[in-house]
Amino acid sequence: MNIEKRRFVKKLLRNITAKGYRLIILIDEFDNAKDIFKLQDFQFLREISYNLETKIGIVTISRKTIQELEPDNGSLSNFYQIFDELRLKLFTNDDLSLYWERLKNLGLKVSDNYIDNLIFYSGKHPFLLDLINYSIFNKIEQTEINLDEVFNSTLEDLKLKLFNEYESILKLMNQENLDNKLIQMIIGPVYDITQRDVEKLLKYSLVKSKPDESFECFAKFFEEYLSIKSNEVDVWPLFSNFENKMRNIIRQGLIELYGEDWVKKYSKKTVIQELELARNENKKAFGDRASEDLINYTYPRHFYDGFITANWDWYKKILKKDKGDWKPVFSHLAKIRNPLAHNNPNFLSEADKNIATGYCQEILNLIIKWKESANPFNSP
């Protein structure tokens, strides 16, 4: 908004205020403000809502907080600071009691079994509760009908509707980079979730804490859906990236420790012989296209026993923890490598794949952090 338009708006608001009125502006879908408003626009909104001559009320509706949407400028007063935050959440137990009481007042016979079935699929989510009940009630013509029977006969159609709504929830979480964090919290494995991520998901009421300090979803069926989604993840691209990054790290370590001619100086001759044999076999098969670099023939079973253990003092600055902590990690990755590489993931359990995903991501994150600390001006 240019200066002339701002002056006109201020004049209009001063006239409204002078006549004893106070304007309240409701802005829906305020998430789009980050693509429309500039820093000066946020400052202008703050001014006209704070100044006694133009004081207006502003109500914004958005998924993200205004603090997340507003451009950061430490030298200026922020727009978000003048707001109180009210988050929409799931029904409380009292809300739920009132909800069912109103339905019963319509003459519908709502059994405890019906309520339990509904909560399994919707939890205390107001929209999902209405979605299911609307589908059920549209199929009945009298109040005396057995709702449990209608629920069971409608269940398959309901599942499709619920899957669509669950997918919408995950798409919204994806915009916040929280979809993968949600799966980590509920299904696992946990590898890069932060306390801030946890707090956000708790605020959205998508998860709730349990007495044993673990977490569960707002609905058991949504939890099952997350399990399905986690199984759809293709582990191999991540695994391949992990291998390439580890080879680069091993190559860098060997050159720093032993120089470019590291092959002649390296103490573990059996490892060198095995890698040379693999290179020779590839040369026979592929000729000049085969790589001369021995590191390109390393796999997870070589990473730990062949290189990390022999030079732990160099690798510990990257991998952290104790050397022994990494033995089961690389053993597991070595175990699942062949089935993944040969497109036989069905040979592996979902637990094996989930654990491997967590291990690969953990190591990749450690490599990224190490590179950033070594040169903060360059990305990994």
C-alpha cells in the first residue's frame, strides 16, 4: 500500500473513531499475508490498531501464528505482539458430553458402543465427529433405528471419507514441515524432531502425551493411517544418499590422515585387498567405465569395521557418541543393504526399514552439522 492510500485509510479511520465507533476487521486465510504484505504493511496494521485516533480491532484467522508470518526485524516493534492467541482445539470431555446430550435430545438412541466406535475413528475432532454422524443420520428415517447397525453397514464408505480428511490434515502439516515429525512421534523412529516440533503438534491437538511420556494420536484409526503412510516411504533413495555421503567422508578422512597415496599406507590390508578384488571384477565387466577409486566399492559393512574403528579419533568429531554405539547401527544397515539394492524390500520387515530410515537420517544430519560447523558460509 503506497503512502497516499495509507493517508486515506488513516483519515477514514479517524472519522469513524471520532463518531464514537470502533471498527473490527476480520481477516480470514491470513496465512497468505506472507505472500502479499511487506514489512511496512505489517507495521501499518500495527499503527492503525494501536493509535488512539484510528484504533481498530483486528481478528486474523490462520494456521500459522502471526509471528511466523511476519517478516523479522529486530529494530521494529512487531505486529504479532499486540495479539492474543486463541487456538482451535479438539473437544474437551465436557464438550463431548454436551455434544452427545444434544443428539440424544433429538430422540436418537445413542449407545455407548456407538460412541466408542465413533471415537475410534474421529477422536474428539469436532469436524470428523460431524462428518461421520452426518453420514450415519442421513441413512435413518426414524429415531428408533439401531445406529450401531447403520454404522457397520456404512463403515467402508466412511473409511474413504476419513482417508481423504486424514490426507488433508497431513497436507496441512506438510506446509509446516511437520508431517514427517508427526510420523516420527507416533510411529518412529525418531531422528530429527525438536522440542519445538513437539510443542507445535501438541498445540494442534493432533497428538497427546501418555503417562509413560510417549505420544498417541487424537484417534486410533488416524494412528493406523500414519502407520500405512510410513510404510509407503521408499527407503532406497535415502539409503543411497547415506552411502554416497559416507564414502565422501571416508575418502576425506583417509586423505587427511594418510595423504593421496593412502592405499599403500593403510594398515588394514585385508580391506584393501577386498576392495581391489571388487574393482577388478567391475573392470572385467564394464571396462573403462568402472571406477578406479576403491572407496566407490565400499558398503556399510566396510564403513565401520574397515575404516571408522581404525581411525575413531578422526570420525568422532562427526559421528559423536561412543565408538561402540555405532557398531549395531552399521551392522543393521549392512544387513538390509542387499535386499534394498536388489529391489527386494519385501524380504525386510517394516520395523527393519523404519529403523534403517532413522539411522540413515541421523548420520546424514550429523554430516550436515559437521560441514556447517567446519564452514558456516557454505551449505553441505
